Amino acid sequence: MRRTDPSPGAARTPQAVRDQAVHWFSRERLGVLDEQERQARDAWLAADPEHERQYRSIEALWRVADSLPREESRAILERTEEAPATRRRRFAAGLAAACALTLAVGVLGPRLWAPEAEFSQLLATAKGERNRFVLPDGSLLELNTDTRARVALYADRREVELTAGEILFTVSPDAARPFIVEAGESQVRVTGTRFNVRREGATVALAVEEGSVAFSAGSWWNRTTRALTAGYVLRHAQGEPLAAPHQENVAAITAWQRGRLVFRDTPLSQVVAELNRYLREPLRIDDRTLAQLRVAGTLPIDEPESVLAVLPRIAPVIVLYPADGSRVLAPR
């Protein structure tokens, strides 16, 4: 039987428990924990509530330290030439130092570590609003409803952090300054092309209209990258494996930029959810059978409230207005 260091149940002192937690966590993060060791790790976690607490503590600390430069963090993880006990203590010490450094960055601000941006701006649209912004480099950002983003242009790169919503990017080519869109743990990287990025919570969707795009997701120690060309889309939810791109009608996806929403064989519940991104007051469906009805058609969003009059033209429905001020979609 393969020897695992340390063995389950071997720890008795708090420091030994901590060392074992670091051991299991570091092997998990390095991707060298095989099935036999995974079972041993799980047995150790189940053996004592303190084991689980210490392991989760290390995990939480690492989430903070994960924002550090990857060379520093990887050096902490990959000191495999040292004795196991020494390596685990160095790993724990490194995590603590990393956490302290991360907190210092949060207090002192990003300018302590990064050059000052040549241009920086916060962009936002209200619910039901769409807007266009031209950056100093000539790139065009078209923001859909309820979108928030931060733009920063540097000498060697162009960055957009998409916090929420949807943007259609038309990026001016510049091989010396890649254009990077950050959306949670996902990243889109190009030098010049046209593509659409939509972020809803922890889910990011990318659709490429022209050119080629590199889409990456995951923490730096386990990041996967997919290449997409025109006509391909990809959706990613945080914590899930990055799927392969597939072809879709990108023109239909980006039709919002032309003031239209396009639906093809779409459940009515999904149509309503999409419309609620634009409506001041939400529309709801109480009838489960109606919610599953599949519809096809095009709806206008230049004046979002007008869609309530158009919706009955593509589906056998009526809009009810109860006394409480809500709007309900019901069978006609």
C-alpha cells in the first residue's frame, strides 16, 4: 500500500492537525492527490470535526491569497524537495504571509503594485437603458440594460472589468496592447475583434461575431483556455469545468444592440425572464403549463414597456394587472 504522509488519525496536537490539513490541501491544489489518497483525506476529515475546521480554514486563507502574483504562490506550493513536515510548515507560513500581503494591497490600493492607468472610467446603464461608449483607442463598447463595468487603459494592455450585465465589444486592433475582459473568474483576451460578453452572477456567456477570442476560466493554478472564432459561443458557470465552444446564431444573440430580442422555440418562462431584464416592474407567470409553452418571434426593447402590448402577438397570452400593481401573464 502506498504510504501517505501524514496518515489519518496520526495527529494529536493542534499544530499536527494544522500540518495535516496543509498537507492534504496542498496536494489537492497541486493536482497530485490520487484516488487512494483522496479516500485517505476524506477519512481524515471525517475522523474529527477539528480536522474539517482546520482544512476549511486553510481553504479560506488560500482564497484570499489566490489573488497574489502566481509566481509567488506557486513557489509556496512547489517546494517538494523539503522534508514533509518542513514543507507543510513553510506552506502554512507562506499562506499567512500571502494573506497579510493581500490585506495590505486592499488597504494601500492597487497603485502600490500596478502602473497608473492612462485612462480609467466607470461605465453603467440603468434597467431598460442601452448606451454606447467610444474609448480613446477607438474601441466601441455598447452596453445593454443594467450593466456595470470599469475600463482601464495602460501602456501595455487594455482592461475591462464587467461586474454585471452585457457588453458588445468592437475592439480596435493593437497587437502591442491586448484587450482583456475580466468577469469573475472568467477572462476574455483579444487584440482586435467583435464579441459579446454577458455576466449574470457567477455565469458568463461569450459570443464571437468577428475575429478570434481566447476564453479562460478557473483559478491560475487550474485555468483552462478555449479558442473561439466567429459564430461560436461558450457559457461558463463558476466552479464548473470549461466546456467546448459550439456554434449558435450570434446575430440573434446580439440583436439587443439593434433594439430587438429574438426567440426561437424558447420556453415562455425564459422569454419572461429575458424581458424582466428590461422592464421597470417584473412580469410573472403563475400558470406552470403556460410557462412551458414554447414560442418563436421578435420583440422590441427600444421602449421596454411597449413589449407588453406586443407579447400577445407571438403567444396565446394576455397581460393582467392585479390591484397590487404587479403584471401577470395568463392564458388567453
